[in-house]
Amino acid sequence: MNLLLKLIVGIIAGLLIGSIAPEWLARVMLTIQVFVGQLIGFTIPLIILLYIASGIGALPKQSGRLLGHTVGLAYSSTVIAGVLAFLVASQLLPALVAQAEIPTSNADNLLTPFISIAIAPPMEIMTALALAFVLGIGMSAIESTSLRKVIDEGRQVVDLLLSKVIIPALPFYIAGVFTQMMLEGSATETLQTFAVVLMMAVAMHWLWLTGLYLVTGLIHKKPPLMLLKNMLPAYFTALGTMSSAATIAVSLQSSKRNEVKEPIANFAVPLCATIHLSGSVITIVTCTTAVMLMRPELAEPTLGNIVPFVLMLGVTLVAAPGAPGGAIMAALGILASMLGFGESAIALMIALYLAQDSFGTACNVTGDGVIALWLDRWHGEAVEVAAESQSV
């Protein structure tokens, strides 16, 4: 929540600097925006490579069918949630979102940064993704410890870069972006869209969770409202922590209240905290659709370009950082490579996503409870018998 307040201050500062501040201050903000934007672009391939490789390599190798069902359910839930979010957003948003056209009179007199620094990424996005799968699957196959240690330590370095440099710099980056928008004349239309998109994303979170628990409760012959009520402590904890990983302890307790057997809960909940991100995908797809409608330079959002994006998004978000904003940082690469998002569109995505990050995370962890219930139905008795025989 502290980060959200800083982002709001950044937006307000950008609007003021772009409208009434002296020219030199506006150019300072534009310089900061360019530098932070270059740093984000440099970091994206590292996030994809190290986080996905680490996540795949860390998947447990025992209980092959249980693992397969968990990954399959998590990925299917994430993809279906994303596609449904697009179907709803594509019907409602065109009537609510106006393109933020850049007036020609202002565009001819735009200010430029004092210094433009080009920081080339270490590799292409798709190269990083392919290499992440090769290393992750390879580490798991040969049970490598040394390579896994290198990958995990590399991930810790990127974690440090995100938490100590990039995330704290985001309010300044957003301020620079809104300074530029104010100079272009597109800030008013953009701000009018924010509240609509955010309210729609949160509403779709709850519609998605309601549908999940209604279907699961009816099939399992358990009251859906009771199942959902038992998961509310995890939901509200995630609202405060903004991290699925930091909510695992509460999620475990909530799943066990729903009569999920302890071995299943202990396996499913921590794993789903890193691979099941239906709430995050709902938000990302809703915000993506809005930004594509707002920015005239981007293609029109259609099933043809959104479905492949969602399919790739479900993979890219595997083991997304536990820090606030981790999912959107991991998604920036495919937003740029698959949908052609430029710097201003990416900045809008960051601002929109972080404004509701806690709600997306809460939806993620509450949805984990549904996966645990299904795994308990399919594997609960067998896993419990195996655990008892091992203890004997």
C-alpha cells in the first residue's frame, strides 16, 4: 500500500510538472523516465531467464501424477481466466475507453531529456524464454545442484535489483511518463480510464472466484459459501502482503479448514503460490485491452492476438517474483515482443497493475484453495495412505 501511495504521488507530480513547472524540471523528469525505462528493458530478459528456470528446476520430482494434475489445473485456470477476462473487457471497455490521441500542435513542441542512455538487453525475450526452459528442464532431469545454485543466486541478485532499485524508482518513472503525457495533451483521457479499468478488474476477480467455488462446491457436495468463507483469511492477508509467497501459511490453514488432507495441502498450496496466477492474469489482460484501446499506435485487441498472449503469459508468470509488482514485471517482455507495447504503454500497464496488485494477489491465493480441493478429491486417500505407511 505504501508503494501504491507513492505511485499516486508520482502521477500527481507528473501532472503538475507537465503543466506548471519550468522547462528544466520537466526535462529532468523525462531524463529519469528514459534511464529507468532502459534499466527495466535490460532487466526483463534476466527476470524471464532466471525466474522461469528456477521455478521449473525446483518443481518436485516425486508424485508425478499429482504434480502433473497440479500444474495442469493451475495453467488451465490461469488461461481460462485470462480468456474470459478478455471476452468481458472487449465487450465493455470500447464504450468506456477513449483513445488518448496526441494533439499535433503539442507533439511538434515536445521536450527532450537532457541525456538519453541506451542500455541494450543481454538477449532477446524469446531467447531468454527458450533458454529458461532448456536450463529448467535440464536441471530437473539431471538433478543438478551446482547449476541450480547459480540460477538461484542469479535470481537473488535480480530480486535485489528489483526491490532496491527498480521498484523504488517506479514512482519517478511514472512521474516522468505523466509529465510527457501532460505535455502531449493525453493525460486527461488516460486518468479518466484508470478508475473504470481498475473497478472492472476487481469485479472480474470476484466473478471468477464465485464461479470456481460454486462449481467446486456443487460437485464436491459442500456449501460453496462455506468453502469461500474459509478462504477469506487468506484473501485478506494477501491484500496486506501483496505476495502469494508471504500468504502461504494462512492459505494452508484455510485449505485445511475446507477439509483438504494435510499432505495434499502441504504439496499444493506452496506450489500453486508460484504457478497459479489467475487473478494476476485477469488484471493484466483487462489492463492490456484498455491500453490497446487507449493508444492509437497499438493494434486493436482481438482473440487472434490476445489468446496467444494469454497462453504465453501463463508460462511466463511461472515463479513470478514474490515482491509487489512481480507479475507485471515478468509480463513486460511479452507485452513488448508479442503486442508491440512501447515505453509509454508499458508505463501505463505498470501504473494500472500496481494500483490493484493486492486484489490480484488475493484472487490468486483464494483460487489456490479450489485446486487443493480438486487434488484432494483425486489423490487425497492415496497420498494419506502413503504418508501413513512411511511414518510406520
